[in-house]
Amino acid sequence: MAPVQIGSDGQLVPIGGPTSATQPPSSGPQATQGVRLSLLIEFLLQRTYHEITLLGELLPRKTDMERKIEIVQFSSRTRQLFVRLLALVKWASNAGKVEKCAMISSFLDQQAFLFVDTADRLASLARDALVHARLPSFAIPFAIDVLTTGSYPRLPTCIRDKIIPPDPITKVEKQTTLNQLNQILRHRLVTTDLPPQLANLTVVNGRVKFRVEGEFEATLTVMGDDPDIPWRLLKLEILVEDKETGDCRALVHSMQVNFIHELVQSRLFADEKPLQDMYSCLHSFCLSLQLEVLHSQTLMLYRERWGDLVQVEHYMPAKCLTLAVWNQQVLGRKTGTASVHKVTIKIDESDGSKPLQISHDPPLPACDSRLMERAMKIDHLSVEKLLIDSVHARSHQKLQELKAILKSSNPSDSSFIETALPTLVIPILEPCGRSECLHIFVDLHSGMFHPMLYGIDQSMLDDIEKTINDDMKRIISWLQQLK
């Protein structure tokens, strides 16, 4: 029942007033503010002392009978207070039991309220909401099937499709489907604006494989014959390799390949020219990777073989790489003169579909088209081969200049140049054997002339080397001395 209290008229009324709404009782007894026993005793003593003080001041003015009455009343009041205090102290030892009873009473009141509220709600539901409720039809046919046959054949077929996998297609159906998909792919390729760099392709087993040598290989397919269905990238492989320093290890981590795969797939979904955009994206990445490979090869050459004879003048990732060979500051200590030749490898910003572009400063001489062609390509992805091809062409040019000096001084000069190893062979006498000819080599690393002649002291060869490296025209005076 709900908690009650005594009203001003002596009647029992609910807490909160007779018109208050029914509220659930609290889950536990109300917390009371306690008073320390020492504080209570101190208050009683102070009150007793105060009354004694007042009696001491007032009693002398009263009669003997009034004094006796005041003293008796004071003693009675004081005794009553301390008797109450004693009773309170004795009762406090059993206060825990009283508190437990209060908690039990509060819990029972709460449960009683919940029972009453539940009954009220059920009654309201029965009177209002369930008046028009009706039972569904009983599943008589299903019960008959189960009781008579022991099975239930009326399950929806969608349940079977969700649980039981469909039968696999036969090999003939699979081959027929792949052939049809190959035809769809060929039709898409014919009607698509395909970049010329993706001309190396194969269509097999419902897939088209684009291979760009030295860059990437991408395998694509389509999920239907609708021309609006986007391409789907199945496999991506980066073909950039560092055969000089990489020990044939993969240059791109699998997580990076997955990221590029997702990026290219998003381009295939969104772009109007998906294959061109795919090629531009992968080609740009491969060129940047090739430039990074060439830079690492240059650093290895500097540390292991060429030393200061090759230097990285400028490197901007994904932009360009400039190398310097035959550096005057390095070689001038030996000969006093030398020129600086630069090789620049860069990505063509005007046409991103081109491979890495090679430029030489100063430009290569038009002496041998085969040497020039080799020095302008980097498809082998070897910076050392590129530098050797470049200095090979320049060595051939230097020997041609030296041969022209000999020809101008002696029109009947019979010297000739060997191209396998840049060498100028100068006959000393006419006729003379091969061992009696002066051989002038060009060091590919430094660009310096190195003479060689059998039977001549090394000191004289050193003088000849220094002289012709300082001034090529002085070769004529040395030839006269040798003769």
C-alpha cells in the first residue's frame, strides 16, 4: 500500500496530499542526518550549566518556598533529559535491526506499487487495445503434412537458394562463357580510344592483359556485355627492376601495389577515358620509380667504382636527375684542363606518355649514329651503361679531333680509330707493324688521353700523356721525336 501520514485533522492521508498522483515509493529508506553522541552530551551539559547559572542569579531574590519549587523543577527536567539520553543510547545498539525492517518495508511497498501498476496497465490494455484483436488462421494444411508425411514440403524456395549452393556449371558451359566474354572484350577494345602504348595486349580466358615492357602489366575484365559497365582491374604487376643494385628484389611493397590497385580501379570507375587514365597513372608512377632506381645506382657507382668521377649535380624526385662526368675540378689536379659534361635524365612534362628523356650538355657529336642512339636510350635502366655509352661517343669525338690535327699537319696521315675501345692508332714509321704504332686511348671514366708504345720508358709516356691532355696540337712534336 502507499505510505500515509497523519493529517492536521487526525485522519490518515497519503503522503503529498489527498489529491496527489500515485507515485512509486523510493527503492530504500530516506537517509537521515545523524548526530554524534559526544556533541549531544555536550549540548545537554551546556544547557544544564546554563540553567544552574540562571538559578544561582534568580534564587536569592525569591522566597524559601519558591526556591524549593524551582530546585525541584530543575532537578526533574534535568533528570528527564538524561533519562531520555540513556534510553537513546540503549536503543542505538539495536538501530541496525530497525533499519533493516525499514528497508524491507520500503521494498515491499515498491513491489506492491509495481503489482498495482501492472494490473492497471493490463486492464487498460484489455479494455482499449485488445477489443478488436483477432487470432490468425490456424495452419491446418501444414499440420496435416507434418503429421501424415513427416515432412514439410511448403517451405519457400528462397530458403533453399540461401542455404544450398547452386550446381556448378560444366566445362562446356564455362568455355562457352569465356569465349563470349573474349568477344565482348575485343568489341570493347575496338570501340575504345586505346593509347598506342597499350598495343601489346592479349585476350584470353575472359581477360585482357596489357603489358608495357619495363613498366607494368595490368589484367582487366568486364562483368557484363553492357558498354556502360566499367572495367575491373584483376591484377597489377610492376615490371620496373633494378638489376644493378636490387638483387632482383621487388621494388614496390605489396601494400603499395594494393593502394595503386585501388587508385587505378577508382579511375576506371569514374573517368570517361578509363584506359587512357589507367595508363597515365601507372606510367607516371613507373617513370618516377625508374628515376629513383637510376639515382640509387648513381650513388652506388660513387661509393664503389667511379668515386668522384661521377657526381649527382641535381636530383628532384619524379622530375629529373642530372649527372656530371669528366669534372674539371676533379681532373684538373692531374692535367690542368678538363671540361664538365652533363647527362640529364628527366620526365617530359609536356607529354607524360613518353619514356624517360635523355639530354647531354654539351650535345653529343653527330659522329656515329649508332653510338648516339645508344647514348639517348635508357630502356635497359642502367645508369652505368648510359654513362659509358655517353662517354664512348665523346671519346670517339676527341679521337676524331686528334686525328684531324694529324691530318692537317700530314695529309698522308694513315692513322685510324678503333671503335670497340676508343683508340687512335698512329703509325710511327712507314711501313710498321702493329706493335710499332702509337696507341692513344681515352679513359672512359676521366676522358683523359693515355698513350701506349712498346719499348718506350714510362716516364716519356707520362710526359706525352700530360702534354697532349694539355694541348692536343703538341702531339705532332712528339711524333717527330719518336720517329
